Amino acid sequence: MIVLGRNQFGKAEVRLLRVDRTEPGHVLHDLSVTVTLSGAFEAVHLTGDNDAVLSTDAQKNTVFAFAAEHGVGQIEDFARLLAEHFVTSQEPVTRARVSVEEYAWEPVAGTGHSFARSGRETRTATVTHDGARAWTISGLSDLVLLNTKGSEFWGFARDRYTTLPETKDRILATAVNANWGHAEPARNWDESYNDARDLLISAFAQTHSYSLQQTLYTMGKRVLEGLPGIAEIRLSLPNKHHFDVDMSPFGVDSKGEVFYAQDRPYGLIEGTVRRDDVPPSTAAGLAGAW
């Protein structure tokens, strides 16, 4: 027999700018919101019956309306408010996932109304609600970090195609993509985010690295040790290679100061660091929320 498997639908990347004018210095929330709904939608797939389908246009409008009526605030709270709404207001919906990206802007000093787009990383949050409980995953993407020393790579496996030389002094650079699942809600999402970010940066900076894998584990471990409410963290670290430029054809000594930044191809190191004492129900809930 041929049967319908897991399915979902929603509105992706709803771009939203919310200006908070309550303070003399305006506050911007620049978001991209993605809504995903799943539930009793067999009929629309099998027969084209749209009776249970909340249009993706209505989902988009809900995002705008909630931003106007409730504000944005902390993106974890905003995502949860939307996820709860879709599950409780639409009977066919048994599970809603709302993902939010927030892009940072910096106010121009002395104006109160002018801003410059920040070069910082993008903050992310995903809330999944099943009608009984919500699961929150916070994160960031494109946090670019670089160490000019304190990184080695040697003693690796070799085969007939290996040409990479061993090194005990190299530049280590990456663009951190990290997501962490909360075993319990944070008291203050902004504070929790800033703490996790600081711990990721300090672990990267303070680790004498023999491999990017070792650095990944150290970064994840540092976050879990510093924030007991986080159950697990998933990290994706592209190795942004920097190679010494051979200056000998020019009769110039680079003095180990000039490098070629190769943007692709690149090594991609990924892994999850988790607590081993998380209750099975919590672990199962988070596993389904990613």
C-alpha cells in the first residue's frame, strides 16, 4: 500500500520590522519568522479538501498582528505566543513550530531614531508546541571567531591522497552556528542568550586547540557547565582555512604574517554535547523539537 507519511506546511521567512516608540530612543526588532503546522491534514493531500487548512497568508497576517498587539520583546516569548495560538485556535493543528531570526541594529549616538546594521551574529529561537507543552531552542548563527595562535593539527590519519602538512602553529577561524535546548525555561531569555554567547567565545579563545573537534566539545561543555538549565547544545563549525602565502618567488619573507583566506571548500565540524542526567521525557521532547 502507498500511504501518506509525516507532513507539515506553513509560511516561511515572514520579514517583520517592529519599531518600539515608547522610549525617547526607539528600539528596533528586525525579524524573520517561519511558521510550521502539522496535524490532521490527510484530506488536503489525498483529496484536495482544504477545509482544515489555515492559509499560509493568514499565518503571515497573524505574525504581523501579534507584533502590533503584543509587541516582540524577547524572541523566545514571541515565538511561544504564536505557537500556542496556532495550536489552540485551529482544531486540526496538533503541533506548531515557530522559528525566529533576529538581526541586530545599533543606534546612532545622539539621534534616538537612526540605526546602523550591526555586523554581529544572528540570534535565533525555535518554539515547538504540541498543545500540552512547549519546547524552546535558542541559538545563534554566523558568530565569526578567529585565533591567531594556539592552534595545532598533526598526527592525523594518512592515505595516498594526503598532501596536507602537519602544523603546530596555525590560524583557527570559524563561523559558529549553535543551538541549545532548554530543559527548563530561562528566567530571562536575553540574559541566558548573552551568557551562552559569552561562554562560547571564552571557550574558543581560551582553548589551546589540537583540532576543531576538540574546540567544539570544549565550547559545548563550557555552556552546559555555566548554564544548568540547558540540556544540550548542537554546534556546527566550518573551518575557515587560512594558509601561509609562499612569498619565495618574490624574494619576500612573509614572517608568518600574510595568509590566503580560502572560503571554499572548507572542513565542516559538527557535534552535540548533552547532559547524561536529563529525564527521558525531557530528552524525548527536545529531540522532537529540533
